[in-house]
Amino acid sequence: MSRYQQLHSGSQNPGGQMPAFPPAYDDSGALENAGDVFTSGPPIEQFEIDEDEVYEPPKRESLVKRAFFATRTFVYTFKDNFGVPLSRYLDPIYEGYNYFNMKYELSILKLGNPLVVKRLIYVLFVIVLMYLVTRSENSDGVNGASGGAFSTGKFYDVDMLANTMKQYIEAASLKENIEYLSSMPHLAGTTGDLAMVRYVETYFHNNGVQQVDFHELDSFLNYPDKEGTYVKLADGSFSATLSEGSDKSMQNLAFNPTSPSTNGEIDARYIYVNYGEMEDFGRLDKAGVSVKDAILLIRYGGVTPESNKVYAATQLGAKAVIFISPTIEWAGEKHDDMIQRVNVGHTRVCYGDVLTPGWSSHSIGSANWEKSEITAKIPTIPISWKDGEVLVKKLGNSGADFGEGRYSGDGAVSLKLNILNKKRNTHLIWNVVGSISGREQAGKGIIFGAARDSLGYGASTSASGTATLLELVKVFTSLQRRYDWYPSRSIYFVSFDATEYNLAGSGEWLEEKRKQLFEGGYAYIDVSEIATGDVLTILTNPMFLSTIREELRKISLTEEQKKQKSNMATLYDLYKSQHGDKDIFSNNLVEYKNYIPFINRLNYPCLDVGFRGKPIPRGSTLDSFGNFVKELDSSMLEHIQIVELLARVGLRLAEDPVLPFDFIGLASDLLRYQQDLEKYVNEQISFFSSNAQVDYSKLKNALESFRQNFRQLHEFRTHWKEFIKSTSSMEPAMLAGSRKAANENMMNAAFTFLMRQDSQPSRAGYFNLLFGTPYNAPPFDDGVHEWNTFPMVRDFASTGDFRKVQIEIDRLADILITTSEEYSQVP
């Protein structure tokens, strides 16, 4: 009996057990025994397995059906050509993973509890990873000793950061920005100005500046009116042309910012007063020519600011002032029809909105025009040199002789004058403030500031400065993106509006943010007039001396600059060759620029650099982009050098672990300034024919004590650098605390020279006893005196009050001693 019959036979399965295989469903076929091979039913037909058939739909079938079959064809093909081969490759990898995973689990079981062991292994992995990351940052790359914040003893390599800056400075972007920023007139508060401020704001955002503030302020503004304004001889024989060119658009019209209108027509005699200097008025007095109730013709220029001239004319009883613009060689042509527009707000008494002298316009509102001490009280208007010559010649040879065939006249010829300005007592102006927050001392920061508004197109002035500011933004944000870098202390970029209106943008911003700026800022860098000549000009607070010299040596000259002298290689060499082979920098920051509020209200150390030397059509529509590229830096090479210099200095101020303030240089220069002060006071004693005696011994002793005491900060900086270089370990906590305290002392030392905030200085905007602008200082660096020093002492000397001169000298000596004792110590 076969095995199958034995298994299925009832007699052979007495126990009634279930058969080993279930019965077939089809009973019609007989089972045949062929050894151990069993078959059932008819033989199975063998089929060949062919490739998947591809259905070719008839061409006349619908688009949907054809798309369906095409899609199915693509799926089948993709599966055969990609899916199946990929599966064959992955299967061995998966099997290998399973094998090693099994071994890993068995190993953990041998060590102990799997959950505990796995957690310990994870912690070990994280520790090793952190170690490798920190070791990679300990390279000699940009991150220097390591790559984080000072609070953990980590520092960036400032020199390597600075050396990469130049690759981000582009001549093309500088030129394009200057062209756009000077493409339309943009007087403060106009639609053109708003377009520019939105452009600057967008540029900040697009370059990754995270904190951008669109800051609106109120200020007095005035605009020219083409209807009803005239200057003409009383007999009707001559009328001045009060616009540049035939176009009567607002940017071409003659007017002075912050000047009042006439109260009806003025019909009065007119007198020529040359430059309107004290000596010029003296000549009139000697010639017996009175200026009372007269219209005065005064030339722009000289050593007295225009606003001071207007104030003097008001005090002498004049009815109005007509300013005569100079001639200028510009873009290959001589222009005698230029009309120069100049602010006549009394900036030397207070900067900012002329109706809110010394306070924010948002705080207690505006003052009456007549009650404000910084508004011009008589109307003014500029005319061209061409028209001015006609009026001067009409005066003949009478009165005081000013040379070159020009006489004052004796009052025999009269003018008719009418000035209509559109006044806006409160008009919106806009500043844009962008910032990069510091990682260690975010509450302290440096400020880059540039004027944005212009009385014309401003290509060589506001457009050039704003384009440079934007390039600085690009440089610093590029460093952030490439190196994941943030400065130790914050960096601010500010585009100021209404600079042409008595510095209203910067003055009002400072008044509104005074507390924050007093506590948080420590340096201001003005970005203006970048390339208006070929002479490298540096005006700086003495505390920047060592930094400026060091960074000048790192900037290469252009090929054109090297041709001047064969042995020159850097900007430092160029500066010395242009300044008598000396590297002495002037501190005469006295021009009507946005550093004025920061010096005189906060005593910030300030810096102003640029290539200068040529007369420019300031406040004229001649200052267009087309004329700019003809006359000045069309290749942008000088702009690139200034951008690099400002960026390097800014980086040092924001990133150096110990602030690079040069107190040794400051002390040495203060001794030199004291000698200049003594010279100035002696000149005034002689002018007033006084027998006054001024004692400087206390001031000299205080300055010497100041130098000796602050040497400790200089030595601390030296020792700190030596320690960091000699060790690769982190900065000890106590040393870090001493470094931060030294930085705070250096920042706070400047504020001790400010008058108390609740005091009332003789000039509302001038609180600084050590640095600042005296009232009678010239509007530029004349090289005669160190004007930006001891302003209160010089003010009293200029008025002949030598008793107060002595009081101020002794008060300053006391402050110097107190400051050197309190802030020169390193904890």
C-alpha cells in the first residue's frame, strides 16, 4: 500500500486522526502515485511570461483615454527601470543594517540595562561633538582664539575681519547709488525726500539689517515761492534773476532755509558790507556810513558764519540781508550765475528746529518766531555773483573802500525787496536708523551718520555721503553673513533729514533720544563730502589718534596717487606728504555738520574724513550727477578708500575687546590745546586793551595729572593683550570684569565735562566745557587756532570778560582732576 493510501485508509487510522493533507476540492480527478510526486487532474499548461504589453490606443480615442494610457505606460516603465533595480541594491544594505543592529543590541545587553546604557552613550556623543566644534573654532581664522562673545572669553580676529572688508566695497554700487540719490530734487519734507528715505529704508532691510526704525519728527521748514518774490532797483532799471536757469521749479529758486518772509515790500537804501566781518562793519563806521534801516549786500564766505552775520545785521538795525553767491569753476566751465542757498538759523546758539531751541518738538511744542533765540529776525535772500556785481557797481565810489573797485555806497541808491516763503511751523521730516546689536555690550554703540536732504541735487554732498553710508551697511552685514559675526558693541547707521535746516534732523533726534544716547553711545563718525577734492582731510577727536594712524597704514594708494611721490604706498604716506610731512590731525570740528550736536551736547568723540580741497557748488543745482562725474571722483577709487578707512575704524571701535581710545594722545594734545588757549586769550586781552592777568598754573597741573593717571588705562590695555597672546585658555572671569570696567570708565569719562542737564548754558545747545564750538569760531578749520577746544573760556575771552575766563579755567582744572582720579583706575 502506498504512503498516501496508508495515511487515508480508515483501517490504518484507527484513532480517527485528521489526515496530514486536506482532501482535494475536485474529486473527479484520480490521484496517481509516481513515487513522492503527486499530480491531480489534467496536466497544467505551461505559459511563457512575456514583457508587459503596452496598449496602443487608437488615434481616434479621446484625449483623456490617451492621457490615461500614457500615464500608465510611464508608471510601468519607471517601476521596471528604476524601482526594481533600486530595491535590489538596497536589500543587501538593509540586511547589513539588521545584522549590525542585532550585534549592537546584544552588546548593550551584556553591559546592563539597555535604557541606561543608551542614555550614557548619547551624552558621551554630545560631549565629543561639542569638543570638536570648539576645537575647530580655535583655529587661526577670523574667529581668532575662539568664536563667541567676550563674556565667555572668546574673541574675533579684528585684523582678519578688517582685511576682508575691501572685497565687499564696489565702485559700481557706489556710483549707482550716488546717481539715484541725486536723480531728483529732495529738499527736506518734500516728496523727493520721502522717496529717498524709503529707498534708504529698503536698502537697510535688503542687506539684512534686522533693526530698522523709520523715525518721524516735526520741524519748522520753509520753501521758496516763485510768485511775488523780487529784488530790484527802486528806479526799475534792474531786477535780479532769482532762479538758476529758466526753469522756475522749486529747486532752482533763490531762498535761504529758516529765513522769514518780508512783511510787505521793503523800499530802502542799500549798503555793500563785503564779507560782513567785524572789520568790515568797522570800516563802515570809520567812513560814517550807517546801516540802520538799510538793506545790506554781504558776500558769502569769510571767517564768520552766515547766521552770525545776519544776527549782527539785526543788532545794528538793518532791514534785510542780500547774500552774493561766489563764482565757481565747475565741470569745465566758469559759472557766475550760481545761486547758493545757505541756512541762516542761529546754529551757534542752538542747532535743531528753530522754533524749539534746546528741546524736542514732541515734548512741549514750538515757541513763537519772535521769542525764539535762534530764528533770523530779518529776511534774507541770495542772488548770483553776476547780479551782485551789477548792484555793487551802482553804488559808485562813495563810502568805505573794500578794494577791487568795490565801495559800500553812502545810501543814495535804493532797492525794493519782497520775499514770500511758504512756512511750515510743524512739518514732517524723516530719519532712518538701522542697527546691528552688540553681543557683549549691546547697550553701548557707535554711530555712523550721513545727511540725506539737499537744497538741489546734492551729488557731491548728501548723495555721496548717503551712498557711502549704504556701502558701510553692506560691508558690515556681509561680514555677518560670511562669518556669523556680531560686533561686541552695537553699530548704528543713521540717515539724517533736514541737515540744511539748522541740523534739525540730528538735533531733534538727539533731543528726543537724549537719555538713550547719553547712556548708550560713545562715538560718532560723520559720513559727508567723501571726495570733493584731492587733499586727504582728517578732523578727529584726539582719542582716535592711534587708531587713525594704524588704519591709514593698512590702506593702499591708487596708481594715480602713487605718481605724486615714488616712495608712497599707503594713505598714511599720502597724508604726511600733503601736510608738511607731519601726522598731526586737526580737532577743528566746527562746520555745520551733524557732529555738532554730538560734540556739544554729549561730548562724543567724533571723526570726519574725506578727500577735499576744491570749492563745490554747495546748495546749488549745479551739483548734479553729470557734473559730479566730470569734476570729481568718477572712478570711485577715492570713495572706496574712505569707505575702507571708516569701516576699519568703526570695526575697531565696535569690536576691540578693550576700547581703542587713546588717552595718552588726548592728554598730550590737551597740553597743546592749553598753549593755544593761552595764545588766544592774550590776543583778546590785547584787542580789548585790558591789563587782565590770567593764571593757567592750576590748569597745567591738572592736565599733567590727567596724563599720569590715565597712563594706567594704557598700561592695562597693553598687559591684557600680552596675557591673551600668551595663553590659549579662556579669559579669566576677574580679568573680563576688569576689562569691562575699564571700557565703562573710558566711555563715562567724557560725560564729566558736560554741564548738568538742569543747568542753563549761555547758548542753549552747548553744554561741553572741554570740546565744542565757540560762538566766534570760523565755519571751517582755518589752521589759526584749535577752535574746538575750551569753548566756554573762549566765549568769555571774545567778549572781554576775563574774570569769568579765570573762573572757567579753574572749574575746568577741577573737573580734569576729578575725572582722572575717578575714571583712570582699573578695578
